Amino acid sequence: MKKYLPLSALLVLGFACSDDPINVVVRNLDGPTDVAFGCIGDMRLLDGETVINGAQPPGVCGQWLSGETPAGQDGLQAPDLFGFVLQQTRGTIAVVDTFAGVVADSDPFAPGRNSIPIGTLPVGLTSDQSGCFVMTANAGSCDLSALDVASAVSVVEPAAVQRISVTNAAGEVLQAKPRAIEAGQLPSSEVGVECGASPSGRVFVTFPECNLVAAVNASTGQVEAGVRLLEDGGAEITDGNVTCPTQCGSGSSGAGVVPTGMMIDAGVPDAGPMPPLDLDPGAPVAIHLSPDGNRMFIGSQNSPVLTIVDLDPGGLPAQLRTVVLEGDVGISAIE
């Protein structure tokens, strides 16, 4: 059960499928660093009869907000749009109800105003392809977390968080610290599909220690392909047979590896800020997917080289080229 709190600082939530931004007054956010959106409400399934209450692709809320009724959803009330705000230092996600203008308290029985623990040192937040989960990559435990968005807003069930280990094609766990995470495919636009038990689609995750951007199956955590940046400014496409130095678990000072899919406490809140990086020129720290989903951009903190990756119809790397920026610069973020 969750209680809701009034809000006070202004957070402007821009939504791609709506012409106008949604202005929500928000209190009690603690060092927000990233945001993803969830669309939750009544939905008629593809059988044309069954109506359930659950998560839907975020674009469905955009259609309702623009005055359009999605196909097959006539006679239903518009779903609600929720913002999921990552609070990196505390390792939590705050849930913002954009319609009511409130932030949920995820644990009304604990003192203070509580968000949902998601992981140790989460470095980014993105939605899976279905819109049923939001996902983080965790630098403190070298894994991924997936939050079931419907459970996050439920007033009767606790928030459900899965921890997902990243593995290579041989099934070996990559115990390397991620630096960024980005959706690997555009969100689904199909309405009427019930959520599965695990995330869908693919995410791209950067691992600076091994100069790798990995295309990771969001459900299993397995690396399907990747792009490895080279110190001379070049890059190469790789398959799932990748390795990285151990930075978590046995032989390191980091957290232990968590079995994929295990439902556990999401980690130690208030884990402190991300430590500074001393990286090779080829270490990727920033990624961004183009609006059409056909191209990915990769930046390195200590290099002026921008790597542009053309993706094939399945969303995997197909071709590479590079652009060298002027001056002695690096790339720490791509928007």
C-alpha cells in the first residue's frame, strides 16, 4: 500500500507523443538524475473483449493526451501517465503521478518519505520495449534492475524489482561496472498486449573498463552483440563472446553477483556518489539512440571521437563510422 504526498518544485515532463509538455509540481525528489515514463490503466486486450488494468506502451498515453482513442480501446477511461525518477545517490526510484501531481510514498509504515530501492549506484534509467518495466544499470553491483511499473503504483502489492546478471554468449557473468544504459529498440506501439513476467526487447549498456557497448537481451541479460571502441579512435563490431575485468563479486571489492530474475531487496540506499573515472581514450561513457531507432551514438569521456553505429532491422550493430570533434574535448553525455 502506498500513500501519496503533495509536491512543490516544478518538474517539466515532456512527452514525445503529445504536442504540449506536462507541467507537474513535484516535492521531495532527492538528487534526480534521470526519468522514464509508464502508462498504466484500463486496457482492452487483442481478443476485443477482456479488459484488464495494467501497464501499456507509453505512446498509448500520448495518444489519449492528444485526444485520440487508440484502436480497440473505445469506451474506456484514459490511462494515467507516471514518471519514474531515478535518484542515483540513494539508489532509489521516485514515482510521480503526473495527473494527480503527487509523489508516492512506497512504504507508508516507515518513517519519512520513501522511494523504491532499485540498486546500488544506478547509472541510468530506461523503459523496456513493452513499457511494462523500467530498467537501471547498477555500477555498485555490476548488474541490471527491472522494476515492474504496475506494481510500483499498486496500493495493495509491494513494488516488484528483478535483478538481472549480464552474461556473455558462453553464459559467463560479466562482473564489470556499467556507466550508462539506453533502450535498444523503440517502444512498442501495439496496445492490447498483457505484460509478461520479465522485461522485453534489448538495452545497450556501456562498460568503460573493457571499452564495450553491449547489446543486452532485457529479459535474460545475455549479450547478443556489441561495439568495442579502440584507443586509436577506431571501433569494431563484436558478437556476444565478450569478456571484461572483474570489478564486482569474487576477487573484487564490489557487491556479489545476483542470479538473474531473483526478487530481492534492490540494494543499499544512499551508496554515495559515483566515483571519478580514470579511463582510456576508448572507454565509452555516453550512448544515445536516434528518434527513428536506426542509429546509435557513442561518446568517450577522454576522446573527441563520436562513434556512429547504424543498426540493422533487428536493432543490432551493422555498420560503423566516426566523427572527430574539434579541440581537446571529450564526450560525457549525448542528448
